[in-house]
Amino acid sequence: MSNDRKTIQEPTREIPCLLEADIVVVGGGTTGPMAALAAARQGQSVVLIERFGSLGGNMTLGLNTKPSGVLSGGIPLELWNLARSVGGVGADYVATTKVKDVKIASPCDPEIMKMLLTRLLHNAGVRVLFETVVSAPVIEGNRVAGVIIEGKGGRQYVGAKVVIDCSADADVAAAAGAPYVLGDGDAHAVQPVSMYYTLANVDVKRLAEWAQAHPDEVPARAIPENDEDLDYGLWLTGFNNLIKAYQEEKGIKLQRENITLKTANGVLYVNATRVLGVDGLSPLEMSDAMLEIYRQIEAYTAFLVEKVPGFENAHIGQIAPVIGVRETRHIRGEYMLTGKDVIDCVPFEDTIAADNCAMDVHDVKGADVDFQGLGPYEIPYRSLVPLEVDQLLVAGRCISADHVAHGRTRNMPACMATGQAAGVAAAVAVASGTTVRDVDVTRVQQILRQMDMPLKAEEIA
């Protein structure tokens, strides 16, 4: 197979308009639905475009299920409370980590969450385009005026007054010319990729009893006191000593010596795979990573069945159909949130969310996972506004935050919060006839407070 870089010439053609809206949200994962709901509830017409056939992204399709922190208010908390009311979420719990305890929102049932997100968007009047890929922005001068889409209907475009890029990888922003940094700025220095899977026929009670009796093996954990809470409340991270001994016994090398197990709706979810140095923007590297991950799933399943009580009769139940990518582009915005900001809890006048996610860093070179509970911090609106491009906002893990700050802002509660804020800001900009760069942030903050969203670190207990 030749690796020569060849090019082809595409003929000029006219592209028909499929839809026009006040606001277009690109990406229906964890972040996009929050942005779309927030904007639609402010009275604007909204189109959300999603490349898969369901909403929720890594939370649902990727089988991640659990925010690494607390949901403090606004639409994210509304969603979790709604899911809890129909049995799709358990009680929140406190997890012990090596630094301090961390309050964590309960995992969700991914299938129930898919349906709830779709229903909420429909009820709010959001037009969702499923199975549709955004291939490029529509640019007028330095303003984004919509997006070009590809689907079974061919190549079309959707016009917009404001576009919110919730693609996770800042695909629209990068293509529009916004500057960005990949990872920590060095080639392939990004957090590793992983893939969740589930194991069926696990004796969860036996596993919990063993973990309770072996804190040295599972130093980071949440173990419910009552058996009835095991369906959603078991979270275990560690197993380092067992994995090290297993590798020596078998003469093999596993890629991660710290793994996480958790339950959601009685199902045991496994976070054990890891592939280093993968460029999440490369189809070749992502495809190779998929093959390696399948190999690792077999190896870690064999380890659990052989060495961890409760897994004696377990077998693979489901493998996520998508790879979990932790880090690609960091857009350069009007402010770059730093590691010092999120560790020292620096306050901002233009804060649009207070977040209390753990610091969750998977080392780019493969060292042990750094999962720490820290104090609440604030996210400024300026980190959602890319440089050099107008009428475009970014939200989710591609916001303007450096590699260290990303260890907190990439987590689901922060992604949801920035999505919600971007939706409100876009709606305010459209209603007032201004740009998102010059929007009245005080008005955005006022609306967010009306949604019961804490904006200052001290407002989070």
C-alpha cells in the first residue's frame, strides 16, 4: 500500500440549503444537547447535528455513563434528576481518592439517557439531524454563517446566525481558521485513548465485599453500605498489585496497571484499555488503536476472571462502538484557562460556570492515572470564544484550556456546563443583534443564575 500523499481536484458545484436556523450546534454528545436546550429555551430556532444515530456521545454510546464530579445545577442537574425519577440514575456518592474525597454524580443507564435527551430536545423544539456529518464551515468574511453537511441526502448546508462547535475536537473551529494547540503542544503528547466495555454475569456483591476487605488493592473507591445500592453505587479504581503480579506470572505486558470498575443499572462497566500517543484526528492511527484495544479487552477480561473475586463466571457483555478520545485540539480563545487557574481556583469576572470535577489526568507516557479531588474552580466565558473567527463558540473538551487545565475541563460536568453557557450566550447574541464576542456577559450570567447554575466557586458546597 502506497503512503504517497496524492491529491485530487474537486469540481466547483452549488450546494443546496437544507435548513436555516438562528443557532446550529455541531455534535450531539455530552455537550451539544446542553447547548441546544439552553438556546431553544431562550426562544431561538436551533438545529443540532449529530454524526451517530443517538445522543449522549461518550456518556451513552461510549458506555462511560459517569461524570467525574458533581452536577451542581442548571440543565445538567435537571437531566440527572429526570433520569433518576425513571430509574435511569442512582444516588450520588462520595469516592475516596489519594488526595481527598470526591462527590460524584451517579452513573446513568446509557439507553435510558439516549431516550431522555432525545425527548427533551424534541419538546424544546430543537431540530435534530441524526446520521449527519459536518464536513466544513460556511464562511462569509471572517464570520461562520453555517455548516456544510454530508449524509444520505448528499452534500447540503445549514445556515446559521451563530454556530456552536461541540464536536469535542473543535472540527468546525479549526476548519474556520481558529488557532489551536494539539495536546500539550508536542507531537502526539495527548492523553491516551481508551474504550469502555461491560462484563455480564458478575457477582457484584462478592466483588464489593472483596474490595471492602482489600483497601490496599483498591485505594480509590466508593462502596455502598446497602446491597440495594450496588446497582449504581459501586466504583473501584486500582488493582495495581494484582495486575503487576499477573503480568509476571503470564509473561505478558498489559498497557495499564490501574483500572476502574463501576456499576450502572446492575451492569458492570470496565475502564481498562489504553493506547498511548494516538492522534485522535488520524483515521489510520485510530483504526490501529481499535485493533489494539480489542486485544487488550481480551487480556483484561482474562485477568479479572482469573484473579478478582466475583468475576469467576463473567463474560463480555458489550463493547462500546466508539473509542473514547480524551484529548485532541485546544482552541486558542480570548483567554486560555491554565492548570494554575483550576488548581488554585482563580476567580473570573466573566465566569459562566463553577465546576468541581476531579483532576483526571492519564499520563501521555503511560504513568499511573492521576485522579485527584480538588476544590471548585471557575470557567470564564472568554475560554469559549475563539480568536480570529466571529459568530462561533466552542464548548466541551475543546475549549481554550491548556493541557493541565484540561484534566478537569474535559470531564462531563464541565463539558455540560460550557455547552449550557454557550447556548445561552448564542441566544442572547441573536436576540440582541450583537456578536458572541461582544455579547453582554452580565446578561448571560443573569440567565444562568435563573437556571440555578452556580457561577462562583464558593457557591458549590
